[in-house]
Amino acid sequence: MVDARGLSCPMPVVMVQKEVNANKPSELEVLVDAKVCVENVTRYASSQGYDVKVVEKDGEFSMTLKKK
Amino acid sequence: MDDIKLTKLANCAGCGAKVGAGVLASLLEDLQVHNDPNLLVGFDKSDDASVYKVTDELALVQTVDFFPPIADDPFTFGAIAATNALSDVYAMGGEPKLALNIMAVPKDMPKDAIHEILKGGYSKVYEAGALITGGHSILDDEPKYGLSVTGFVHPDKLIRNIGAKPGDVLFLTKPIGMGIITTAAKVDMVSKETYDYALKLMMTLNKNARDIMVKYDVHACTDVTGFGLLGHASEMATGSDVELHIDVDSIDLLSEALELATIGILPEGMYRNRDFAEKYVDPGDCILAKQDMLYDPQTSGGLLIAVDSKDADAFYDELKNNVPSAQRIGVVKEKMGDKYIYIH
């Protein structure tokens, strides 16, 4: 899991990229707390062949990245 | 002084710190506006500067622009902020004459660094042939720098961001992608070569573009800054009540910025610009990463110019050796559809 809550862009993308490069997970959960970060992480995930699902709760976003 | 990393002291980089166009419009709502017959340009059409006619041969152009650090090196930051502030006068076809410093500095900022910011600013003001005659400084947690600039223009030669006519050809004078590059630089994701090139672009005055533009039949011009190419283009299109047809392949997109856009290294300002302008835009088949670049907030970007078609070839010939990147990016058409900008 990548917990990037409280961090502003581009840090969340950098953290997700690090995790993807290191462990090549088939599924990854990412927590962020800004819509911009959801958009940026989604763009990154799509470019790496992941599908993305987003659940919003109390201003926080739980993103599930699944390898296609 | 080499230890100073100015961008670490800033929350938003350069023109990315700009309040979004949509938010700005709502902030200005209901404010009483006084008129004067000699006020040629106020803020009714979101133009780049205000213009006041003094005599039949002379009008004052007045503008202000400042922002937090866009570069780590103080001299470079000062030079970019000044270049960006002077640009508003050039975009109206004017010549800058007087400038005042606007500055905010943290209490503990080294004097040398502050001095370097000012030196950078002065260097660009003098290059523009203008004078710095004073300024105002305050203490603040985050450094900020810019200029208030006064210039002159002949009232009949004034160029606004509206007035584009069907048949006009659209030109752009600098590459696009500076917002993405400076965002990526914060996390060391950009090559030194591209970063240095972006800084050089941001330090390049729009003076040459202006000096060429005033010799031709130009109907509209704006500088491309915080609202991104499509934000500023939509102000031109809606204000002129025309359609802009833009060929995305003819736009000089910084290649590294396009790679970064693809993987989501995008500044928050890009999304603000998209929120404001996308209702005016038909993106066609343009891929998402390229669309994002067209909304990328530029700091000290180039001029977007609508030139009468009879002058387009001669204008382009002169432009191409005198600006960082002369691009013929599209045409203006009569308003027919429900959008104002069509990407092809």
C-alpha cells in the first residue's frame, strides 16, 4: 500500500512509481487526499497498464490499481 | 548562497500560483466598475493590461505581475519574474518604460540572495529598454517577486486579446510545457538539459515578437501564461466571438514534458485551467497527455497572435529567426459550432 495522504503532487506519483518499479505489484492500494492526486496517479497507472478504481470517503480517496 | 533552494520555499511554482480564471471571475463579480471615456482597456475582457488614452497619439499601458520562486537560483528567479511582468505590455503592442519592484522576503533570507533576485529583475528591465524607479517590499514566509510596469502605446496601434477575425492565422512564439518541467524539477525528474532550456525560454523577453508584430496587420494578441494555451486562447475566442481551429501537431510541445504528462507529473494549475476552459474546447482525437499540455500553466510563455491572412507568410518569415520557436498553429473561423476551440 502507498499512503500519500497529506502530500501534494507530484509526490504521490513519485511514491507510486517507486513501488511499481521496485515490486511490480499486480494490485496496489493508494491513499491520497486531493482530487488532483487522484487524477495524476490515474494517469500514471494507465500509462503502466493498470485499471483504476477510486472510492471517496470523508475527503480521502482510496485508489485500487489492478494490472490489466 | 549556493545552498539556497528558492523553490523549496514556495508552495506553487511561478504562474502556477495564479488564482484560476473561473475563481477570479467570481471574486470580481459585483465589484463596482467606474468608467472613463479614455479608458481603452479595463478588465471587462480579461485583457493582459489596462490602457488609458492620454492624447490621440499616446496611451499608458499598466500592468502588474508577481509570484513565488520558479527557479532555485535567485538571479534566474528575478529575471524570469521580470520577463513575465514585462510581457503583458508587449502583448498589448506596447513598449515598457517604467517598472517598480514588488517583493516579499522571509525574515531570515540572506541579503545576497535578495540582492541577486533584484539583479535578475533589473537585468531584464534594462534589456527591455525600461527603467526601474523604486518599489515596495514586505516580510512574508514565502518569497515573492515581480514588477508593476508602465508602458506606452499609440492608441491606434493597441493590440487586444480580442478582435481575432475569421481567416486570421494563429502564431505562437515559445514552446509549451514549462509548468510541467518546473513541477518535475521539484522532484528531480527532469534532465538538466531540458530544465536549463525551460529556464532560458522563461528568461527570453517577448520584445522581438512584439517588435515584429507591430509591423503587420495583427488583430489580436495575448501572452500565454498561467491559464495555459487553451485558457488564454478561449479568452481570445470568446471575446472575439470566433472559433479557433488549432493543429496540435504544429505546436512545439517540449518532448520531455509530454513524457512527464503521460505519467501524471502535472501541476495543480493544469486542472484549474482545464476546469475553466474545457467547456469551450472540442478536443477531437487529441490524446489526453497532449490535451493536458495545452492546459499546462506557463510562466513567462510566448505570445499567441492572430494575424490577417494576407500578412501571415511575411510575418512568419520574419518571426522564425527572432523568437525561441515560431509556430503557425492554426486558423480563425467564423463561429458556427457550439464550441470556441477545435483541436485537430
